[in-house]
Amino acid sequence: MNKQRILIVEDEEKIARLLELELTYEGYETGKALDGLDGLAMFREHEWDLILLDVMLPGLSGIEVLRRIRSSESSVPVILLTAKDSVEDKVSGLDLGANDYLTKPFQIEELLARIRVALRLTHQHSSNVLEEEMLQFTDLTLNVDTREVYRGEDLIELTPREFDLLAYLMKNSRHVLNREQLLNGVWGYDYFGDTNVVDVYIRYLRNKIDKPYDEPLIHTVRGIGYVLKDTK
């Protein structure tokens, strides 16, 4: 298993060295930069799983380094290391997309805990994105990113609400869903109680993905709701 890589951007040599030793001991691979310009260059030259970024840096401030990292559309988690009274820096950092901040002086155990949380959340988000890019059920394919739907080779044009309803049915395929579940999952609580809207949109969907084809996929479960399933 590859070690997770953490970039330390910290101008105080003693703190940077301490962080390097502690993180290496914990099993991380590390890189170290002592000013903002070098930190930004190292960010651009290598792949990192997380960045520890001091706010007060020579050459280029930590806030400016963060701004440039996020303007490159990188989603690498960043934990800011801030001075005790730098409230404005904390706010600016969070507004620019920092994942967390820690005020100096800090306990190394707390920093390690914050790092584990940030890495875990990033991993979970990446897994969810990968899982949800494409939904497949028999010959029905739904691409979450492009919002395209195919039945076999046929591209099916859906309205945004029809698409969301179909995606919800596909994520819960073979599970019977009552109208309230569909309302909450697709329309939200604003429509609660108005279950007729579900029946209307189920009819729209059936006209597009079922009627033109031999095998219907959306089935009514009398007295309960609907289910996406095959009949084989």
C-alpha cells in the first residue's frame, strides 16, 4: 500500500523538522518547504494527499499559496497553521477553501487527529464520486456527470426532474419505494403530502423508458408505491 504524502510548508525550521519527524514516524511520506514560493513550487511538481500550510510565510503568504492552490482547481485537503490572534486569517483561509486550521502552539496528537479526519473525508468523497458517476440497471445506463440516459443504444431525453427521479429509482433498484420516500428523495420536504406529483412523473418516465421497449422496468406495487426491477 502506498504511503500517503503530506507537504509541510512552514518557515520555522524547528517546527518544520518536528512535523517531518512525527509524520514520518506515523507512516506518512513528507516533503518540506520553508517559504511560500518553494511550497507552491513543490505543490505543482508533485502529488500530495494533504498540505500543512503556515499562514505567516516569507516570499508568499500562506493565504496567497492557498488561493493559488484552489485556483488550480486542486481539491487536496489543506490544514492551516495559524497564530493565536489571527482570526482574519482563519476566516480568509476557510473562505478560500481550507479544510481545517490549527492554532499555534498545538499538541502533535491533535494535529495527527485532524490530519486523519481530513484524509478520511477526502477518501470518502472520492469514493462516492466514483460510485455515482455511472448507474446501470439491465440495459438502462445513467451518467450522473453528463446527465445522459441510454436504454440500450438509444439516448433518452429527460427533463431535470425526470432524470433525478430515475436516478433515485436506479440507486434503490429492486427496493419498493412508497410515494413519500420518492417525494423526500427527489422533491424534498416542500412537496410533502402532495403525492400526486410522483404518479405524474412516474407516468412521464414510463412513456420514455418503458413504453417503446419490450421489457418494462418501472413497476407499480399496489397500495405501496413503485419499484425498478426486471421481470426475468
